[in-house]
Amino acid sequence: MGWIYLVVAGILEIGWPVGLKMAQTPSTRWSGIAIAIFFMALSGAFLWLAQKTIPMGTAYAVWTGIGAAGTFMFGVLVYGDPTTAMRYAGIFLIIAGVVTLKLA
């Protein structure tokens, strides 16, 4: 169950940078801040649950890895963030590291 909590926490981790991005626009400033706080709290709660059965260092690395890769992809798909082969290689290396931690 810990790994399910951790994956959910990682996916929720994508929400708070999106909220902060929304907060950069005056018309969505306060809703963006509220979204960021909501996702921070929910993601942290699921990380807390996951750490009951998963070592702290592994859980944190996986959590941030999912969040980083997911936020990167969201930014590319929704906000038109720049893409290069090197940026994709970096995300691949993050994912490879997360997989290695899971297998170790």
C-alpha cells in the first residue's frame, strides 16, 4: 500500500507548481495560490503515509522524481515550455534513478 500512496503523492506533487504558475496571472492569482497550498498539503499527507513502510530517502527521491517528470511534461504540453533532447535526457535519467531505487 505504501507504493500506491507514494505514486499518488508524486502525482499530487505536480499540482502545486501548476498552482504557482497560475498565480503569476493577476486574474488567477488567489485561486492559483489556493490550488498550490491544497496540493502541497495533500501531497505531503500521502508522502507521510508512504513513509510508514518505505525508507525516507527512497520515498523522497521517488516523490520528487515523479513530481519533477510530471511537472516537466505538464509544462511542455499545457504551457508550451521549451523542449530539447538534453531536457528529455535529463527527465529520462530522473526516471531511471527512480526505477533503480524501486528495484534496489
